[in-house]
Amino acid sequence: MSKKLELHWIGKDKEILVEPRILIENKELSNIENDENTENMLIHGDNLLALKALEQKYTGKVKCIYIDPPYNTKSAFEHYNDNLEHSTWLSLMKSRLEILRKLLRDDGGIFVQIDDNEQAYLKVLMDEIFGRDKFLNTISVKMSEASGIKMTHASKRLPKIKEYILVYKKEDLVLNEVKIPKKTWDNEYKTIITNITKEEISFIKSVCKNEKRSENEIKKVDELLDKAKYSSLSEVYKKENIQEKDKLKFNFDNAYRIFRTTSVSEKATLQLVKLKKLKYTNVFFSQITPQNKMYIIKGDFDENKKKPRTQVIFSDDYLEYNPGDFWTDIKTTGLDNEGAGVEFKNSKKPEALISRILEMITNENDLVLDSFLGSGTTAAVAHKMNRKYIGIEMGEHAYTHCKVRLDKVISGEDKGGITKNVNWQGGGAYRFYELAPTLINEDKFGEMVINKEYSPEMLANAVALHEGY
């Protein structure tokens, strides 16, 4: 009998028994003044126990999971033991990833950030748990600059500049296309339309994109194009006295009417040349293809060229680009202003990074989960983006970092990160939970007895959880 390809390590087959624990709200730490019905959760406790506590209610409910687990870097961090033996680290991740997969919606996705130390092993482990066919991408994220103390060892090994994010889906996942702005102007856009307004140009573009355009809309487009003229950018700079230092800003501000031309297919070119020979003399006119695509054509083209440049391409349609799986544009250093003063040296993840991930696969009110919450970045970003969230943190900084950060997000004191980009003004709420202690203890006679810390209500809830209710 053939066996599937999988990763093996000492202790892998050892079953990890996880006692289902109930979650107890710490009402003094909850922040529900703005919304007593909030579903947002901040949980303090071991994340394996917490995930097990969530399993009954939240299986198949989470749209997006982002985790940034310890990297097993052979060094000790202030808040994490990041010096786990390799096989122990794999067992730690396996047990958690198995529950995380259960919690995902069928149309959900998981993003796991990691570095070189365990990335290759984690990839094989996640292939086994999620299925190799469920792997989407390995995103490379630029996490530092090629400068500083890391460069002193460049003769021994290449300086570490990037980290990885492994992306897997549960079953069917549709990504929202993410585009980011270009920082430089494309110099091939050198011509600018005059004589028609921004609103009129916007109308022309909307009709071109709408394949259900009406005859009246087509007629209006042609009427507008009949009066449109153009000029070179250099002439406009001179006429409007645009100084060199102001040219780039002018270009971006006027991108809706700055254009270049490109060639169309040979068949379409022949048709356009025929129109030209029939004395189609307009400077601009519209052309609808047999595929129902509508183009704006620059009428005074050179018909003697085999493929004359005829189709008008507006620059504002190309001021953004899809970063793909190589993210170099997100600022990942100097994050002191993020998190409203919460310190987490060299371990904070930028809000822009989490924001991009949530933008890729979630919509408002979708549920987001981070079971290695750290300084609280994922919960803070989800809160500002109007997503529901569950954050789990085992250390004391559940109180000193995560809670403090979320409270400042709610009060509106947090002005950093993505606050301005999403126009966050404050508001919202969350509930703070602790894991209940173990249900059964051993007394001094060696007998197994119910924990005296359990109230009757806690006991009823615990028994119901153990019985699967």
C-alpha cells in the first residue's frame, strides 16, 4: 500500500490530548460601552487550549486567519520561548494548524508568516494538513533594509532582508484584487486632452467599460469626442507656467486626461484605415469591436504604418499595479508610531501588511482570527477595517499590549498605522476572556475530583462543552 508524501519527526505520532476549556469573560477588562452585542474577542491563555475552546462554536466560521508564530531562531525573545527544539516546534505547529483548518470557512484562507529557519518544513507540514492542491502562494515580504549591523556579517552569509507568508485556502477562495499606487510617473504618457471636463471624461470611460451601454450613451460619447482636442504636456507646462518641481504633482492630478496611444490588432487596424480613407476626420472617435469592446481612437494617426498607434490609453488606469507575491513597498521599520505607544521591539508587524491581507480576502463583518496576537496588530487592523475578530495571546502582554492597544483604537487615541487611510474615528467594542482552569484535579489522596474553583454555572458549561453541546 502506497503512503502519501509527508514530513516525519520524533514525536509526531504522539497524540496531544487537549482538554476542552470554557472561556470566562473578565468583565472588568472587556470594553463594551459602545456595543454590548459585540462579537469581538480578546482571549488570554495558551492558544492551543483557546483554539480547542473555540472549536465547538466557530468551526467553519472564520474567513481569514493570519498568524505570526515563533520563528524558532535559536534565540530567546522577551515574550516568547523562540528556542524550541525543531521536532517540538513542528509538533506545536501541527496541533494548532489542524484546529485552525477546522475553524476556517470553506471560502476562507490562512496566512502564516515565517522566516528561513522553518519555512521549508512548514510548507511541507501545511501541504499535509491543508492539501498540496490548497496551496496558493508564498509571498515574499521585504522586512528590513540592507543596512545596519546585519551588514557586518555579509562576508559569511547574505543579509536577511525578507520573510515569507505561506497562503493556503480551505476549499474555494476568491481573492479581491489588490492594487497599490506607483511612486513614479510613466514618461510615455506625454499628451493631454483639452476642451472637455473631468466629469465628461469620466462618463466616456464608464461607457467604454460598460458592455451593456445604450445607443444614447454611445451617441453622447461621440458628441463629447467631437469637441475634444489635445496638446502635448510640454506645451501645457509652458502655457500654465508649471515649474519643474511641480510637474510630477501636475501629472498625477491630471492623470484622468493624460494619455498615450497604442496599436490594436491588425484586423482592427485595417478597419480603422478604411474609416480614415472614408474621410473620418475627427480628432477622436469611438470604435466598438465585434467582441463588444469600446475603444477611444485618436483619429489623426499615420495610416501608412502597418500598425499605427491609434487606441487612447489613459494614465489614471495605470497608476496602480498588482504587487503579486513580492511585497517591497510596505514600511516594516520605524513602527514606533503604530499601536499608540505600545512597545514590542523588533516584533511588531506593520498595520499596512495586515490591512493588505484583510483587503485581499475579507469584507466588512467577516471574522478574522490571530492565535499568536503579539502586540495586537491583527486585532487593531481588523477593528479599524470593521471586521469581526478573535485574538489569542498567552503572555502578560495580552494585558499590557493587546488590551491597551485596542482600548486606544476604540477611544480614537490611536492615530498611527492605517488610521488615516481608512478614516478611523474610534468606536466599537470587544470582550476580554480568560481560559477556565482544568476541570478535574487530583486531591491529596490521589483521587480525581472536580476543581473547587468551578461555580455551578461554570461546571454546567464545562460539562456541556465536554459532551459536545
